[in-house]
Amino acid sequence: MSLTSAFNTAMTGLTAAGYASSVVSENLANALTPGYAKRTLTLTSNASTVGVQIVGINRNIDPAIQSSRRSTEAELGNTQVKSDFYTKMSALIGTVSDPFSITARLTNFESSLIEAVSRPDSGPRLNDLSLQAEALSETISLAAEGLRDTRTAAERSIDTQVDIVNQALKDVEKLNARIMVSQAGGMDTAALQDQRAQVLDAINEIIPVNVIQRDNGQVALFSEGGAILLDGKAAELSFDSVPDTMPHMTQDNGLLSGLQINGIPIDTGPGGAIKGGSLAAHFEVRDTISVEAQDDLDAMAADLIQRFQDTSLDATLGATDPGLFTDAGNYFDPANTVGIANRLVLNETVSMDGDGETWRLRDGLNAAAPGNAGDASLLQGYTDALATMRNVSSAGLGSTTVTAAGLSANLLSHFSQTGIAADQALSFASASYAAMNQMELAQAVDTDQELQNLMLIEQAYAANAKVMTVVDELMNTLLRI
């Protein structure tokens, strides 16, 4: 090997060592930076001359692990939304040990009825009966209103997430263009790819995506349901939110908006074009789960109203007079049951917040004047009405023949079981995500390994520097001859 070849070889070695130390420094500096991918320097032998040639700086990413991590992360977001919904519903309806649950309120009302039957002449007992009936109706209506608030929150979340996805898709489009230009200019694009990966992660949490590599470092995005989100140009999602959701408002009747991609309506159901992420979960909460929960509460409210408005029970009632429990003060209309749980109120004639004439609980709601203070027949009739087996149907409870207490127990049990199932799904998704995330982190920067690499780079640098020193000495010796 000539002195010139030795010199050139050492120079390429020094240059490579300089680049390698820069890569290691960047890895160490960003070891805790979210979304940062470990860099490695790729070298090859220089076939045309001598020494080594720098091929480029690579991002250490395993596409299969990254894709699996994104899939489990999207599933975690989906199950988290549904678990949160059932947690809120359990708080609204109550649990077995909750003294303010619907079941506990019904038990208190029934106990108060028994006490009133034993002393129909007791004003305080009749007043307590009115208060317990009021508490029962309020607990059901407050649960229904809480459900409406939860549904409205899902509506707002959909609107927010659509805006986030639209902006993120535009950002990916811009980053695609910058990466293409940078590659054409021979510049390092690793930082831009890191930035794009973070934006892709943000989109994936909302809508799970399949990332397809295109020419010149660009990527195309397709949802797992097959919708084109970005292929050259970013798609635009559109959604028209409403400030408040009412029980009768649905996507099917056109009172709630669906989702459009580039102006084309898409299926927002669990198996639709956006399936799997948090956006699909919010649509499921708004359009399916909360609608079924509303139907369950409406079924209980309707059953409670009908049990106490029978004219054979209270002879003072006319054919269309409201009974003890009412639909916003009105007679029960079987054609208008949607949202009846929200409108459930105690008859104002016996309500302590209304006329407060609690003697009517004993003598009849429309009685002209107080009757026999010792007559407990109507109160006993109310007790019997609670124990009567009636057929009740709803989306969540199915069709069953139960007493009022049985219906409330079924309602509590239904939400408790669905809540447990949702929590189990959340635990599984969380464990899956943690495992895949750990696998991805194993490919991240290992500071101990990087420090070892730095020591090897220093040795390589010193060796190449020594070669240059020897060449310099030889050249000086030749010049002195």
C-alpha cells in the first residue's frame, strides 16, 4: 500500500469515526425523548478508491413490532372509552352496597309504604312516603340526565378528535413533502421521520392506521377498515356536532351527524371504516351503548308509572289522569316512551315540592276531601302494585316478567356485569399494549451500549490518527533524504 493510499484510508476512517461519534452523541442526548428512534451509522468499503464510505444514518425501527404496538394502543384507547362509560353509569345507577342507588331508593319507598299501611292516619308517615317516592323518581331521572350528559360528552369528543385527525393528516402530508425534498438533496431525514412517526401515533390512537411505504420516503395511510386517509393528499373528515344530545336524537333519524371522509358518508359502527380506535368507541357510546342504556332506564320509568295509574287501584283517577308517578306531570303515553326516564316526576298533588297534600296517598290522588284516616286500602294497593308481576322489555334487559324490585335488581345487575366485562377487556388491552410497548422500547437507545460504542469509536479514531502520524513521519523522512 502506498503512503497516499494509507493516508486516504486513515482520513476516511477519521471521517467515519467523527460521524459515528455524532450519532452516538445524538442517541445519548435523546435517550428519553418520546418518539425518538435509535440511529445507527451504515458504512461500506469504498470500491473505487480506498477506505470506508458512509452510506447513511438509519433509524432502528422494526416495522412489525411498531405496527403491533400501534394496534394494541388503538385497542387500549377503544376499550378505555367504553370502560369509562360503564364506570360512570355504575355511579349513576348505583351498586349493591350504595344507599343512594335506584334499587336502594325503591327498597326505601317500599318500606315506607309498609309503615304507612300500618298507620294510615299518621301524617309524618305519609310525608315520609312522599319523600321516598320523590327520591326514587329523582334518582331515576338524575341517572337518565347523567346518561344524557355522558352522551353529549361523547359527541364533543367526536368533534374534537375529528379536528385532531384532520390537522394530523395535513401535518403528515407536509412532512412527506419535506422528507422527499431532503432526500433529493442528500440530507439526513431521520429527525423528520421521527416527527412523522409521532404524528402517525397520534392518528393511530384515534383511528387505527396501516402505514404503506411509498417512493421517495413518503407514506400512505389507510384505516384498518379500508378508508383512504392519505395517499399523496390528505383526506378531510367532516362532522357536524350539536351542543346537546336529547334521548330521541339519533344518527338514524338524522338529528345527529355521522362521519364523512371527503364528503362520502361512512359506517361508524364497530365494524366500519374507522373501527378499533377511540373515535369508533365514542361513536359506539353515542349511537349504541347509551341508546340501549336509555332504553333500559325508560323501561323502568314506564313500568313504574303504569303500576300506579290504574283506575282500579285508585278510583279517584279518570281514564287519562296521571297516577302517583307521571311523565312530566302527564298521563303515560305508550307512543312517547323515549326519554321518559328523564321526565319522571312524582304527582305534584302529593309532592312535598308541589301541593304537599300527602293525605291523598291514602284517600286518592283526586279525592275531593280527606276520607277515613284509618282506611289503608289504597296504600295496601300501592304495595301490591309493586309486587305485581309485569312484562317489561328493553334492549339491555330483554323481555322479562318481574316485580318492580326484580326489575331494578336486573337493571343494577346488567350494568354491573357489562361494567365488569368492559374492565376485563380494558385489563387485557392494557397488558397487551404494555408487552408490545416493552418490545419496542427494547429497540430504543441503550445508554450502556452507546457508551461502549463510543469507546470503540475512540479506539478507531486513535488508530487512524496513529496511521496518519506514521505516514507524516515517513513523508518527512523521505523529504530529508
